Amino acid sequence: MSSMHHKPTGGNPSRVQFNTRLGVIATTVGSAVGLGNIWRFPYEAGMHGGGAFMLVYLGFIIVIGIPVITAEFIIGRHSGANVYGAFKRLHGSPCWRVVGAIGIVASLMILSFYSVVAGWTADYIVRSVQNFSGAYTQEALHSQFGEFTASWSAVGWTVVFLLANFWILKRGVQKGIEKMSNIMMPALFVLLIVFCINSLLMPGAAEGLRFLFNPDFSKVDSSVMLGAMGQAFFSLSLGLGCLITYASYFSRRTDLVRTAATTASLDTLVAVLAGVMIFPAVFTFSQSPAEGPKLVFEVLPAIFYNMQFGMVWSTLFFVLLFLASLTSTISMSEISIAYFCEERKMSRTVATVLNTVIAITFGSLCSLSFGPLADMTVFGMTMFELFDFVSSNVLLPIGGMLISVFVGWVLSRSVIDDEVGGQGSVRRWLVSLLVICLRYVAPVCILLVFLGGIGLFD
Ligand code: TRP
């Protein structure tokens, strides 16, 4: 966007901003790339038939993902405020603030169960150094992991992770978040490529790739659609104002459309790489792809055993995965922290403590649902599964739909032009396409998939 020709009308110049263009991309991609790509994508794809899931997923990224990311960016930068405050500033009626409230609640739910899995990665750093203490068969790894996730030490790791999260958040937006993302994202990327090459040399490579890339359309049903849509929202950090909050720290120079497209492409690339790394190994070691949340954690050690210097690779990998989870939870936490600070007038420290206390409480319950609390179920789901399902498959799509309707129908066109418009016919064409997506395509798609997924058309 050429700020020379446009006089900026929105934004809030007195607020902290990200320092550099690389910083903007690295933090946004840092928020998007995390356990969603490396842990959640392979297990969701595995449960929903592989190739069919993948294709539907890619469709959602393009048709819903990129437009709604841009919509969140527009709301965030134009208002220069936290999720709740953003809707308050942009629209007089209190109705739209509900979107902000949904975002704050959902972000705390995601933070809770996400920290459990991040805690598992922390434990795996230690196990890597010990070379998985002699659990050399697939069964041994299986039972070792089952025992660990059911134990109190898993709760301990959840807490350790949340304390690390706390420590970085307390240091503030620029120092904490931006610096770490700049170094870590490229490193993770390089490592993934090494592991993909390694997996492609395995005997199960062909079968794994066929599973992931060869769609069997008879498998596409409403639960695959809802799963793929939930995954698209989850992986892009979309639907609860995470990107609204981050965009409120963008400067006027950031090109919102380009940043949205870059974020979506890099995020998708990492998920596909994770799939290429995992599925050949799943078939080589005769695992079931449909195993669920534990899949990746049981397959990865097997991959590392069979590599030269496996211990070094595996330590490096889990350290980077831990850090990638941190850049994601930092972005989730920033939603409620910005709200507590700006709307509830708390100091940053108090707001960060509050965020951490809530997450430790619910995170511990989620962690215990793999062990002592396994029988405590609602609608047949444990606490962990319930938090994941309600936030990813219900609240994120609803939030995303409302955000898209807000920018498509409620926000004035001049605001959209001011934020994403510019010279040239390509740009004008892109903006019109964006508006069509936000007005019709995205909301209708989300609504249909959502209603289908909860069984309305059965
Ligand atoms: N996208 C992140 C991942 O894939 C998770 C995440 C970060 C997130 N911020 C979010 C998910 C906001 C939903 C909403 O790991």
C-alpha cells in the first residue's frame, strides 16, 4: 500500500509496533506455524482419510482462509486495539463486541489444551537426550507414552511450558516475540526438509504419499468437511481475533494482502511437509494413521531411531517444536492480555499472571483427562477433546463467519480501500474479489459446513 498517496485514517500511532518487515512476517507466521501443523494436521488427516481431507483443506485455505485473514488484519490495523476494543471502536452497537468476547474465551480454551501437548514436546526433549531410554520397539514406545500422558509429570510439563510462555510475554511484544520468531522459523523449516528427505527414503514412502495425496472422494462426508475447516481455522490462527490483535501492532507500511497470502502459503507448506515426514513412517512402522492425538508422538521417535545421529536430530527437533509452540501460545495469550490491559486497565504484569493462572488451571484438567480424569466425559468427549472440539470446530468457525460478515457488510468500503486498496487494476480487482469472498463465499461456506458437521442435514 502506498502511504505516499493515502493519508492514513485509522490506526493508533502511539501503540507499540513490530520493528521490521521480516519481523511482521516472522511473528505472524510464528503464530500460525506450531503444533497445529506438525501435530494436529497429520492426526486429523490420518483420521479423516488422508488425501480427501488434504484436498478439502487446501480448498478452505484459499476460499476462506486468505480472505478472512485479510479481514482480521483490516479490523486490527484500522482500530489499533484489542479484539473487544476493536469492535467497540469500529461499530457503535454492542452486538459486535460478542465476537471479541468469543475470541477471548476461545483463546483461553485453546491455550489450555495446547499447552498440554506443548508440555509433551518438552518432555520429549529430555527423552531425546536420554535416547528414549531403551524403548526400542513400537509397543514399548506406545506404552511408555501412554503411561507418561496419564501421569502427573505430564501436568508438571504443562505448567513448565506455561511458565516459559509467561516469561516471554512479560517482556512485551517486541523484545520477546519478534526476536525469537526471526531465528526460529527458518531453522524449523530447514530441519523439516531434512526429515522429509529421510522419510522419502523409507520402504513405506510410496504408501505414505499415496495416502496423503491420492484423494478417495467416497471418504468425503460432513465430518471430513467440518474437520478440515476447523483445521484450516486452527492452523491459520483464525477466527478469534488473534490476527486482529497482531495487526493492531502493524505499521501503515505493511501490505495486508501480501502478508495474508505469505502467511497462508508458508503455513500450508509446513503442514504438508509435516505430512510428508510422518506418513511414510506411519506405514513403514505399520502404525494406524487414524490413531488420533497421540499419532505424531509415537511415530517420531521411531523415525529418529533409524537415523544416523538420531539423538541429535531428535533433540534439535523437539527443541524447535517447543519454540514453535511458544510463538503460537504467545499469540493466543496476547488476545486476552491486550484485552485485560486496554479494557480492564490492568498492568501488563497482572494481565499476564491472570492469563497464566487460567491456563494452568484448565490446562491441568485437560492433561489429567488422559489419566485420572479419563472417565469424566461430556457428550462422550474427555475434557481435552471437548476443549479442542468446541473451540476449533465450533467457536473458530462462528467467529470467522462473523468477522467476514462484519468486514464484508458492515464496515464501510472506504475503510477497506484505505487498508488494502492501492493503485493499479490488479489491486482493484483483488479488492473486489476479497469483498465478494467476504460477503458471500466465506460466510455461506462456513455456515453450510458447520450445520452439516453438527448433523443438521443427516
Ligand atoms: N495456529 C497455531 C498452530 O497451528 C495455533 C494458534 C495460535 C491458534 N494462535 C491461534 C489457533 C489462534 C487458533 C486461534 O499451532
